[in-house]
Amino acid sequence: MSYGKTFSPEFLDQQTKDKSGALNPMFGQVKSMETLAKLYKLIHVYDAETLTLLGSYPTVVCKKTYNIGYDTLSRCLNTGEIYKGRIFTRLPLTT
């Protein structure tokens, strides 16, 4: 809705321009490893008995890999609870 405003031809052109695929200004941009690490929010999974690292996963992949619900996963992350013989943590454990 314009609410009685008049827009410049440049603005209207920008609004109706095709920005799909290669015409998108962000097309082909590669994020650095530091940026990806911030976006992924990795969860480190350890065996509870031996404290060996089973893997580091993004949240969604961790949920699917270990067949765990988001509520249970967040509870384990917040309280440090051991679930099915595994420790889920955001920070790597130091032994």
C-alpha cells in the first residue's frame, strides 16, 4: 500500500526486478568457516561411560541422528542430563 505516496522510478524498478538465481546479489557467496560455525551451533555428543567423542553435529542433524526430540535435547543441553548413555553439550569436554 502506498498511502498516497509517490515512488521514484528507480525504487519501483528495484521492487519488480527479477532477483532469482544469478541475478540475486548474494548468489554464489561463500561463507567463511567462522561464520558457518556461528550459524550451525554445533552440539558435541559424548559416550557417558568412556567420555569419547561420538561426533559434532548441527542441531537438526543431531536430532535426526540420535532420534531425540528438540525438547529433550534442549533439556539435556541446559541441565547436563545424560540421555540414553550419551552426553549432549554445546562446549567440547576437556579431559
